[in-house]
Amino acid sequence: MNATLLPLGRLAGFIGFLLCLVAGLARLAGMHWFAGFEIVTVLQIGIGGMVFGCFCLLVALTGSARQDSA
């Protein structure tokens, strides 16, 4: 399970970070829409990706700690 959660968490966090970065730069450039979506929506999707990535990494970390103590 950890073999799946670690890369998934890293990928989700990285994509979420990129979406937040794109949303921030687009908003600083004065854009309100990006690819048919409002910038705030793109930012929220990015935040959700980072939260999902953190959750996956947290589950992987706690899972490996439980295996070490058993």
C-alpha cells in the first residue's frame, strides 16, 4: 500500500502546487478566467490536490510506523 501512496501523494502535491502557482500568477497578471474556469476555482483545485497529497503521505508515514512497532 505504501508503494502506491508515496508516489500518489507526491504527484498530487506537485500538481496541486503547480495549479496554485498558475492561479496566482494568472491573477497577478490581471486574468479572472483560465481555460474556462475562474481563477479562484483553479486555486481551490490546487489546494485540494495539495491536501490530498498530504493526506496520502500521512497515511503512508503512519502505516510504516505501525509496521515498525509490530
